Amino acid sequence: MTLTPAECANIRWDVIVVGAGMGGATAGYELARRGRRVLFIEKGPFLHAAFGAAPAGLEATVVQPADGTGPLDRAGDERLAGGRWPHRFNARTNLGRLSFPGPVGCASGGSSTFYAAALERFAPADFSPRANFAQADGSTLPEHWPVSYSEIDPYYQRAEQLFRVRGSQDPLYQGGASVLLKPPGLSPRDQRLQEIFSRQGLHPYRVHVGCEFIDGCDGCPDGPCEKNCKRDAAWTCLIPALLQHDARLLPDCEVLRLEASADAIDAVICRQGEREWRFSGAAVVLAGGAFGTPALLLRSRSAEWPQGIGNQNDLVGRNLMFHGGDFIAVSPGEALDGAGAQKTLAINDFYAVGGDKLGTFQTLGVRLEIGQIMQYLRENAELSTAWWRWLLSPRPVWWRKLTSPFVRLGAMVYYYLFNFRDASVWVSILEDLPYHENRVYPHPDNAQELMIEYRYPDEMKRRVNLFRDQLRKVLGNRRLMILSHANKIDYPHVCGTCRFGDDPQVSVVNADNRVHGMTNLYVADASCFPSSGGTNPSLTIAALALRAAEKIDARLGDTRADAAPGRALQT
């Protein structure tokens, strides 16, 4: 049954989920599967409804605008129309000031619509982070997460089954066995790289990927999958919640603020077009990501919450973390076909080295193009007076910027002579540490934009260089080309801004993902992470969302939303 916003406003829902990305879609799906009446509110468009693989009947689950004109006009905003965050981020860092488009998804599936579908577990040691960084002076790393690895292991298993993860067991992993489907075969190039790694005493394995790898699949690393092959949060959780479990989705709808009493959320205030709506639910789940969730809490000020909901100890938006690392081309040393799946291999031999916590090394999921090498060489020529000194030192800086023929020649040497045309692009992912001063908050002059304050720490730079040294030691310089600039920050891997923990003095939400001091407000995205781990966050987000949904369902008890959509419920 199709609903209008006015009809939705007359229902007291069991659960309102703000955001339809990895955390929100997974938590909402699990709650709807358990019989809860769920309303998803998503700022961006319902991209997947227009794809060829979209099931019949999906349009009836979407809440249409009040005037019946259909989805909002997004012709003036290409980023939002394509499912990207439409507003700019402004950053003050120790590396300089930055302003850039929001590097996250804003649509059905959230950022998972654009990810390469790597769904790896955190290591058991990641749940006791302080022990991994004994010399992390100034960091707010806790001794332990409020949940142990053994507690989250069954939710990891359920998430792996739900997202149909494919891969092989990491021989170095010390936690429980992953639930994995068989991956596709390796290309000749990747088979050769696997042999090279093994011969050097490393332990390559098939990276864990949520993908069906149908014929012609390239992993859709740069955009949405239109064939329901890549297992993003929309195909896996949101659409089944809508079609199979009577949930509803309100897309193109921005949540402006939360109305709260001293201990509960009374209403979610939204805007769709020029019209504002007020929705209520027995529970509210925030899953706008580690940028969006703290910004919404900070915008929701009132007499009861003068600093923003949950911010009584100035922690909302604090402890901002990303990941560090590099993009690195790895050459097989000979001309070999690399066609087929690109997200294939990983090694964790450098997850921890000699007392230093580093991270994972895995295929990025894209093919190497000569333009990437040209950009790398150009940046080095412009930034380093030592680079190509024999050719460039007599020339002024402005001349170096005009050396594109030399850059192209150098790129062609790498690409053809050193067989980098057949290289695989890999990424190192290094744990970032939380610091109180690193934070995100709404821009004071433009509520649509966000402010980031971030200090790239010297200890991160040291660990990135150590990781490079370890790779060079076992693979040699001629097989490796670092494609990223110095101090690379993985902005989409954002986390930590509403960390969970047992002590309200140092955390925003409790071990059940409920905001301290609130009876019905939960957080189900990466903002709850107390530390960033050394690998991709998506599977951990999904596992924690499944666990949070279970806790929410138990807390709601026998409370049920009215099945008749036109009648308001009694509380």
C-alpha cells in the first residue's frame, strides 16, 4: 500500500531509521524481519528503484511527495542525482585548509552503493586497541571496546551470510572462521602475484567480497551496481525490508533536527521540498554515517539539550578517525592478462610488525591506467626538488609544472618497460587513532556544509613509511609504484564521532548503541567505533547494526505499531 507523508505522520512507527546505508539498511531490515513497523528516511534518491534488476512492486513501498508529483527535481544537483553527498566539506588540518565535495554516498545504500564490497572482519586484537599502541601519547584510545570479539563473532557470521561474502580464510587470522562462499578464479596476472607473495614467505588469501561475480562483472567499484551483483546495503537489506517485511522508505527527505524531552526523542523533523513533516516512533535509529549522525545531534539543540543531544560531555563529533595508507601498483614482472575480477587478493602479514600496529594490504578493485602513473610522476616532479634532479634542478618551479612530455615519457617507461601496464592496483589500510581535538561539526554559517578539524599525526606518517619499507623489503622497488601523494587520508572510511562505551563521561552511546541519557535513541553506523581498526569497516558496521537491532527489538518488547496506516497509535 502506497503512503503519503501525511499518512506517515499519522502513524507512530515502531522504529524510524535515519539513513539507508550500511548501518541503517541492515538495522532496519533486521527490525522489519522481526515484525517491527519500520520507516526509513533517506536524504538522497532511491537509485535502485530505477535499475533493471529492481523487483516488481517496489514503487508501492516508497512514500511519495504530498503533491503526487513523484521524486523531487534533482536536475540542478548532479552529485545528489547520482547518489553522492551534495554539500562541501571544509577542513582545517595541520597540512593546510581544504574544501572538497562530501566523499560519501547519499542515496539508497549510502556509501556501500559506491564501495568495492570488501567485507573483512576486524582482528580480535582490534577490540583491545590501547594494547596495540602503548606509545600513543595524547590519543583517547580506550583499553577495550564495550563488546568483545567473542560477542560480535556470531553477528559477523550473520552479516557474512546476509551479504553472501566470497573469499578464502586468511591463514593468519586468529579469530573465528568466516562464513564464505567460493570466489571466482584468478586471472593469470593475479595467479602470478599470489605465487610471488607466497614465494616471499607472505600469506596471500582471497579477499572477502560481497559480490556474485556474474558474467561480465567488474565489481562496479566507482558506482552503483544495476544488476544486483555487488551486494550493497540497498540490494541486500533495504529492498528486502520493503518488499518482504512491509517497511516503508521516504527518499529525497532531509532530517533537519530531532525534538527531544530530557530523556526521549519525541519527533523527527524532516523537509521534503518546501514542506516540513513531523514523524514519531517508539525508537529512532541514527545511521547517517560518522559525518551526518553527529551533525544531526549537534543541530538538535533545545532547552533540555543546549549543546545538542547526547553532547553533555562535549563528545559528539569528537574522536574523528579515518584510515591512512597508500595506493600502490604491483607489477607481476611480465605481460600477463589481468581481465576479470579485480578485487581478488589480500595479505595481513603487516597487520602488526615488531610491536607496531599497521593494517591490511589488498587489491583496490580497479585497473591501472597510464593516466594514474602520469599524475603520480607529475606530483612528485612538482613537490620534490630531489626527484629527477639530474634533469630538473637547473629549471625554476614553473618550468617543472610544464614538463608533461617528460612526465608522459616517464609514465610510458613504467607502463611498458617495467610491465606496469599489467600491474594490479593495491591499497594499504592503516589504523588511524582517535584524538579529542579531531572532530566534525556543522558549519557555523551554512548548516548544509560540514567543518572538519583534523591533525594528521606524526605517528601515522611513521607507520605509513614503515609499511612502505616492509613492502619494498619483500617485493623490491621495481615491482612497486606508490601512486598516492604523501599523507593520504581515506575520508570515506570515517568513524568514531559518537563512540560507544560503558562510561558516559568518555562515550556518547552505551554498549547497546543507545545514546547515554536517552531511552529510545540509537546509533547504528561507524560513528560508534571507539577505534578504527586496520581494515575495511563495512562488515563491522553491519555486524554491530544486527546486534543493535536485536537489542532494540528486545527493549521494545510487546510494543507494536498499528498495521492500519491512517490511524495514529496510542503510546
